[in-house]
Amino acid sequence: MRQILSSLLSQFYHDSPEFGQLSFQDAGSPVMEEIIFFHDQVMFIIPVIAVLVLWLIYRSLSSAYYYKYLTEGTVIEIVWTVIPAVILVFIAFPSLKLLYLMDEVLDPALTIKAVGHQWYWSYEYADYESRALEFDSYMIPTSDLNSGDLRLLEADHHLVVPVQTHVRLLVTGADVIHAFALPALGLKIDAIPGRLNQLNFLVKRPGVYYGQCSEICGANHSFMPIVLEAVSLDYYIQWIATRLSEEE
């Protein structure tokens, strides 16, 4: 039943890269929704600026009258200094707000540690009194893929989190610098040996989200995928209880 539901969701949401894709993957978190909104806002401003500048160039070249008033004078100097400054302010404030939201770590309900290795990821759930749950996540070879699986993106063990839950992710590297990146959730952070970086995220809807190490960390850099599976809270509780009992 769960596989059928996941297959149906994949028909409506695009949480993995697709052939010929030009735009973002569908947002799975509030932060990614804000990133897409900010991108669309900036992409609206850029064509307006381009059309206006091209029109001014055309008018100044086609008429001596326009050339005189569009290339020289105090008024035009003030105009093309003030207007770009105002535009930059309209771009800077949403950008700074978004950066603050991405960096802010709220009171998390769940903390997970991700460690980058050459060339796989390992995860640790340490919030439970009995013992920590640790496992490694390796890429599934192309020869072992099933029909419909994504080449170079499938992993044998998924990072499972509950939906509508604030999750804190601690990221570090075991050998060299890696980077934990999940485009559909707007997540990207460096995994540096000897240092713990952290980020906060909330997944809005169930689904399977795909990412990769986005740092050139060695020969098999492109062979350490990240697969995050967002599930209901009830299923997550059952999953974590089963995994902890298997570890005993």
C-alpha cells in the first residue's frame, strides 16, 4: 500500500531531476517555497530592466534629441543611480530574510546526524534512550535497480523523517569535505571533517526526495546519493521501533 501511495505521489510531484528539466523541483518544504518565490520575483525584475535598457539604447541611437538627454546631464545621472539602488533594496530585503530563515534553528523535535564518507553517507538517530540507531546508506548499483528506479540516485537505506516535524540535521565529514544537498527541500550544507554544521528543515508532505553530494570529494563523488523519505508520524514511530529492536 505504501509503495502504491508513493507511486501515485510521484505522478503529481517531481522530487527528483528529470530529463530536459529547466525549472526547480517541486517544493517539499516552506524554505524551498520561499526560494522559488524569490527566484520568480527576481526573474520578473530582470526582463523589465533588460527591455527598458534596450529601449533606451535604441532611442538614443536613433535620435540625436534622445541621445543628448539620455547620455548626458545631471538628471539622467541621478535617475540611473537612484533606480538601480531602489531595485537592489527590493531584492536585498527578501534575500536577507530568506537567509535568516534558512540559518535559524528552531526548537527541533528530532535530531539526526549525517556523516559523509568516501563515498557513502551514514546516519545516526540519537534521540532515543535505549540506544542510538546508526546505519550506512550506499548507492544501489545500476545492475541491481528495479524498473522505475533512478540511476545513481537510489540508496539501499533511506533517511526517514516524519512530515510536519522540525528536524535538526547535524552534518560532518569523516575524511574529506562533502556537501549534503537535497534540492526539493532547499537543503545544502558542507560536511567538513572536525566540524559540525547544522540546519533546520520541515517536510510538508509525504514523499521520497533525492539529492547527492555536491562537493567534488574524489573519484566516486557522483556515487553517494541521498534519499530522504518523509512519512507520517505513525509510520515513523513504527519504523524507528522496528529498527531499534533489530539493532538489539
